[in-house]
Amino acid sequence: MDPLGLVRAPLDLPEMYEVRQEFEAPTVGDMAAEVGCQLERAGTAGRLRPGMRIAVTAGSRGIRNIVTILRTVVDWLKSHGADPFVIGAMGSHGGGTAVGQKDLLASLGVTEDSMGCPVLTGDRVSLVGVTARGHKVYCDSLAYESDGIILVNRVKPHTSFRGPIESGVTKMMAVGLGKAPGATYVHMLGPKGMTEAIPSMGEVFIASGKVLAAIAVLENAFDETAELVGLAPADILAREPTLLKRAKEMMPSLPADAVDVLVVGEMGKNYSGTGMDTNILGRYRLESLPDPEAPRVERVVVLDLSEESHGNATGVGLADVVTTRLAGKIDRKPTYLNVLTSTFLGRGAVPPAMDNDWAAIGLAVMSLGRATTEGLKLMMIKNTLNLGAVYISASLLDDLGKRPWARVVGGPVRVEFDRDFSLSGPPVRSH
């Protein structure tokens, strides 16, 4: 069961209950129509001239409906006489190379066929300007040499710093379009420095006149497109804090504030830039950023790494125990480049790796130093993005009284393992 002999049978885990969380979930109906409407509301047409070559940004995140959104922006620009192309705007992701970023976009469905226009990635950057505090602002040269840029990105809480502007269209200017040089420079400032620098870098970028408009994407707790907001260049910095607040209100959460062991079926870049969303886990593991008061999770066990991550296991250091299955999928180069760029090397550190799910969960339970598993606050989730279905032990049921959006829909059921000691139930693993 455990080839290392550290975890010994029996592992008496409590029975689990299936909890359904029914978060607020507004959605956009006609995606294409709404994109066009928001571009009009942002006054984009008035800033276009026939024949203008326009760059439309595409990041590395797994944004729901991103293919439809980008394609609609491209078609709308064409209908107004422009010559659009999609530009990779993902900092150092995709290995920081043009080829790697092109492949990453293709894995998200962003190709020349799906976009109906060229999809370009490059390594060169141009200096846009310098902020009052001396921060250099870079832009992908292919985008900077165009006649204008349409920013498209999701607005949501960042996983490594706090401020009025976090992940969103402003950060795409400062970091995403800055490619590896820009991303490295910004992250070297640390969480506190990033909070100040990103808005001021956005000001310099907007002052260059290259930005024609932005489409901010907001998602609900079920990873669905909740709102699309068109922004004129002059409105981006003023309105993004309000959009961030709205995004925070729609975020999912764990159905308990105190958890002994949290089992995560799968981590990956398609779920969060840090593999697992630090806001969901309640742990940043950064000296310069204190963890939030809630939730408090004593041990995090991660069973697998998603195929969509292409070996990038950034955020594995947020776990306390993993499996050798996960560890064997790690591609060190993109992982180390990612954590090097962010300067948070600890997030790429691989914790104890156990030979199977049973041993990994067992090691986490044993490390609590408890004589018995009676009353163990155990929770199991598929990933930190999809929290509509969560599994909890009986000791966590009382927490549901504080969360009217959460209710028990099944159980109790035993925690089951296959012959190879892989978790077979509750169903939180991708098989």
C-alpha cells in the first residue's frame, strides 16, 4: 500500500457527504452580440480608420468562451475595415518563447483557423515609456508596431498580491504584453511593489495611444462568462477596481472555514495561474503577504497535474503532499521559468511525493499528530476552480448553516480506493 512503509493500514477515514454549492451565477446569453455591443459602447468605432492593422490580445489562461470572444472581436474589426491579428500576451508563459506561446494558444483553441486571421507570437519587446518612479514599460514589438491594440482579458483576484487593480486588462498591459522581460521586471518588485507599479505602468501604456479599447471578462463561480464590459482607454484604470470587486463577489469558496485535510483531485494552469487558486486555499506562502484569516487548511494533498498544464506545475509548493503520479508529470523548464519570473521559487518546490493516493492522503492525516481520525475535518474537491460539488466529512456539516447556498445532496459514502490504491470515490480524480 505504501512502499515506503510510512503509512500503515488501516487508514480509517470518515464517511463523506456530497455538498452542492449554488452560487450566484449570472451568464451572458448571446456572446457574439454582447461582444459587439460592448465594443460599440466603448466608442471603438470612432478610433478606427480603414486599413488599420489591429492587435487583439490573447492570454494563457483558460477563459471560458475565449475563442468566441476573440473571434467576434476579430470579425467586428473586419466589418469596420480594419486588418486584425491575434497576439500572444502571456508574459513568460509557454516557456517564454514564440513557439511555446503559439503552442499554448493552440491548446486553448486559439488558432488561425478558429480566429480567421493570423495568430502571432514573438520574443522581441519595445520600450513604451517609463513611469514617474522609473518603472520601465515594455510591449511585444509585433503589437507595438501595429496601429492599435484591443485588450481582452479576464478580471479576477490575483493569487500573489492585493490592491485595487489585480488580474485584468491593466495587468495585461504591464505584464502580458511585456513578454518575459516585462513579466520578470514586474514580479521582481514583489507583491507590494506590484500593487503600486501595475496601475502606473498602465497609465504609461494608455498614454502611448496604442490602446483602442478593452473587453473585460468576468466569470461566475461556475467558470461561466457572467459579464462582458467594454472599456474606452480613458476608463480602464477608473473602472477596473469596480470590476474586480464584482469579480470577488462572484468567486466560489470552500463550504467551511477550518479544514484538517483538503484533497485536491487535480491542479493545473487551466484552473489557476498558480495551479491552485491561493484565494480558495487560504494560503499564499509568501513572506511579504500574510495569509487570510479564513479558510484555514492544515494539510493540502494534490493527486494529479492536468494535461492542459503541459508539465507546468507552478503552485505545487502550495501543497503539503503530492503523488508520484503528479511529480512524474512535472516539466522542470516551464515550471522553473514560471517561478523564476514570479520570484516565488517556493511555489515550484515539490513536497513529499507518495506512491499512490492512499499513501498521500494517509501521510497528510498522520502528519497532524492525532491519535485517531475521529472528528477529522476532511474535504475533497476536484480542483480549486470548480467548487459546485464538494465532499465533506460529518464534522464539517455544521459549517453549512452559515452558507445558505450550500446543501447536502448525497451520502454518507465511504472513501474507496482501487486495486492500485488510487482514489475511486468520492469522484474527485480525473480518470
